[in-house]
Amino acid sequence: MSARLVIFLIFLAAGNEPCAHRGWSERGVAAELRAGEEGRVVSRIAFGSCANQNASQPIWSAINEFDPQLFIWLGDNIYGDNKRPPRVFGKERTIGPWKNVPVFFPASEQELRERYRLQKSKPGYSNLRRRAQVIGTWDDHDYGLNDAGKEFSGKNITQKLLLDFLDEAPDSPRFRQAGVYASYLFGPKGKQIKVILLDTRYHRDPIRSDGSILGETQWAWLDKELRAPATQITIIGSSIQVISNLSATTAPLFHMECWGRFPKERRRLFELIEKSNRSVVFISGDVHYAEITRYDCATGYPLYDVTSSGITQGVEKVVPSLAFLVRLAALVTPATVRVYNSKCRYKSCTYGMPNFGAIEVDWDATPQTLRLEARDSNGDPVLGVSIPLSDLQVSANSIRHRDCILEVHLPWILRRRLSILVFVSIAVFLMLLIVLVCIIISLANRLLRKCKID
Ligand SMILES: *[C@@H]1O[C@H](CO)[C@@H](O)[C@H](O)[C@H]1NC(C)=O
Ligand SMILES: *[C@@H]1O[C@H](CO)[C@@H](O)[C@H](O)[C@H]1NC(C)=O
Ligand SMILES: *[C@@H]1O[C@H](CO)[C@@H](O)[C@H](O)[C@H]1NC(C)=O
Ligand SMILES: *[C@@H]1O[C@H](CO)[C@@H](O)[C@H](O)[C@H]1NC(C)=O
């Protein structure tokens, strides 16, 4: 979806489509359990999304250097669907209101298998698989089709292919359920981390329906998972962003998929979390840049969403010489929930080159702290926040500075700032073009007349 970010750079019409220690599942699923390791403390978790299997993927060495005990795939783990070249004219027109075929179409099972094989054979990733447990969920391109939801007919086949890629045990119930959601528990009592991976595709109603993202079966499962015995930290992985609702400030230029576009469903998620009394942090992918967001008014404590995207895909990579424009656009787009602090590499506090997410827990510090970061392909942090675990609990001082303003609450002129800027720029450009054409015509006329007179 994220790819749409580039659309505002209309002049760039070339637009590339965007962007353990061992644990065990509580359902006994997917465990890759290695005997004797269940109790090991987990303090380093990496995650990532949006990895084009065709591209070289140098970032794995930075991930391996971070030495995570757990790596979490958050979707677009391969680009499984096929893409037609952009065409304005001809039999297969993919652009404009007169287009007659969609840009993306599903691949065959054979093609998908080959793409997963290619991804799995990347040396850096193979290396990671040897040292860390790898778990994951999917997003649209590995589910099988750009922006697809429950209507996608190939989903049972692609479910099997993803689970094979993740080395799920052949007898795992995860093969038999409808969708790839799963949960895991890591660490000994007192230092436990629960990881819940959502499936935001298999049951998702159409965009703009304000229907369901998870579907009732998955909701019932999630409710049970959140009611399960308390853990010190609960990480919820969602392929799409939970807190940010960028569409509210970028429409009508482009839209992103996110929980914000299913407001009822998002409220339900926040209510479940509030009821659960768990310390939840979200991680997400999809958008081809990294961002940390925070919302203070969903539960009784600040809810963070750390977005890392992608392993290869980045909005600033599309046209590298125009990267500054992308950062400028990020800067002028109002983002009420984005975390701005001195740890950001750029003023926009977004990062549009390849990156991965890094979570570190300092269990020995007093108070115990959680560091959430996005890191670049050298392993250097580009965004980050450190939070005492005690801040992720409902208490009198967990929210010092309560800020409940969402993107949709902004005044119209501020909300549409990016669109206004782009449309005004285009208008000025067109006017200049017209003036130029007029000048050329009148010059030519004058020249012609002069010739005749001569
Ligand atoms: C990867 O390369 C193959 C073969 O060159 C091509 O068919 C496919 O469309 C490419 N996929 C992506 C996601 O670039
Ligand atoms: C897909 O799998 C689910 C259960 O996992 C099953 O109920 C459904 O009928 C299957 N659909 C198809 C098209 O095979
Ligand atoms: C997100 O933005 C869309 C407009 O693009 C709006 O319809 C929706 O209600 C917003 N969601 C939230 C939770 O603010
Ligand atoms: C909520 O969790 C905290 C710490 O995890 C605990 O101290 C508190 O008793 C819990 N509250 C309820 C209502 O369960």
C-alpha cells in the first residue's frame, strides 16, 4: 500500500509500487522448541517487513550484529504477486480512469514457491535463522495480492506457503485454522514477554466498509489470549499500522491501509486491551518507512506503535536524488501521533531507507526499561524511545502529558496541507507552462509575419 506515498510526487510518475532463545506458542503451535531453552530470558527482539526477494538484502548483517534472540516478520515477507508495467495506452492500460486491468495480479503457486525459496536462501537471512527463532505473519503481497482481504481465493494455498517458509511444524494446528494468527510466550516467570501476531488479511472486509479486520473467530481467540495470565510485556504484531492514520492527512492524494480506516474495529481493539490490564506495545510494517507513534487516550497508559518497513523497500529509494522531497512531505504532513524527539535522524522523525525494528529490554535496570528503535542498514538507530515498563500500566503518573488529538481532529486547512501544497504547485507549474507556450506562439507568429513582410 505504502507505495502510494510516492504518488504525490506526480512528476515522478514512474512510481515504484510500494511498500532465543526458543519460545513456545500457548496453543502448543509453531514452537520450534529446543529442549531446555524455554526459560531463557529474552531481551533482544528484531522485526521487519517488506522484503523484495529480487533485491539484494545487505541489512541482514546489521540485524545479525544486533544479535536478536527472536526475529518477527510483519508481512510482505516476499513480493508474491505479479505487477504489470505502468501503461497509459494500449491493450493493458494500468493507469488513469480509462485503465482496463489492475496493476497487480496473483502469481501461480509455483511462482510463489520459487519466490519464498529465493528469500529463504539469502545468506544473511539463513544466518539469522541459525541463531534466532523466526516467527511471523503476513501482509498483502505475501498473502497473494496487493490490498487484498477475505475475498482473495488463493488464501489457503498462500497460508500453507507462508507457514512452510516459517518452518512451522507439519502437525501444527496453524495449518488447519483459517488465517495465520498465532501467539507465543517467552522467558521465565517475572520476565515474560507475550507476542501476539495478528492476521489482518484472511478475514478482512473491504476497505471503506468499516467492517471487520480480524473476523469473529480471530477476535474470540484474541480475547482469550489477552485474558491469559499476565506477562510483563505484551507485543502485538500487526502488518498494518495501528496508531497512525496517515490517510486522514494525505487524502485525496493517496490512502494507506491501517486500523484507523476501520474505526469501529480499532475501538474494539483498544477496549479489549484496556480490559486486559496488559502492558501492550504494537509493532507494524507495510508503509515503506519507519515511524514511532504514541496515543495516550486509548487505554489508561500510552500505547506505542513501532513501525519498521522495509527490509529492502523504502520511500526514499524510489528516486534517491529526490529523497529530500519525501522528507519534506513527511515534515509538512501533520502527524499528531508521531513521536518527535532528539533520537530521530531527520527532523521529520520518519526514516525512508531500509530499516529494521529493534526492541531491547533491560530487565536488570531499576525501573526495568524497554527500548524501541528503528535502525538503518548499518545497525545505527534512526528513531527511538526508552520507556520504563511501569509507564505501560494504568497508574496516576503513567500519562504525564495527555494528548488526545487525532489526525481527524485537526482543522481542515492543516489536515489538507500536503494536498493543498501539491495542488497549488501543480497549478503554478501549469500556469507557467501555459505562459511559456503563449510566449513561444507569439514569438513564432512575429517571426512568421516578419518573414512574410520580407
Ligand atoms: C523478480 O524477478 C522476476 C524475474 O526476473 C520477475 O518476474 C518478477 O516480477 C520480479 N519481482 C519483483 C517483485 O520485482
Ligand atoms: C480454506 O480453509 C478453511 C479452513 O482452514 C476452510 O474452512 C475453507 O473451506 C477452505 N477454503 C477453500 C477454498 O478451500
Ligand atoms: C482515519 O482517517 C479517515 C479519513 O481518511 C477517517 O474516516 C477515519 O475515521 C480515521 N480514523 C480514526 C480512528 O481517526
Ligand atoms: C494490573 O496489572 C498490574 C501489574 O501488572 C497489577 O499490579 C494490578 O493489580 C492489575 N490490576 C488488576 C485490576 O488486575
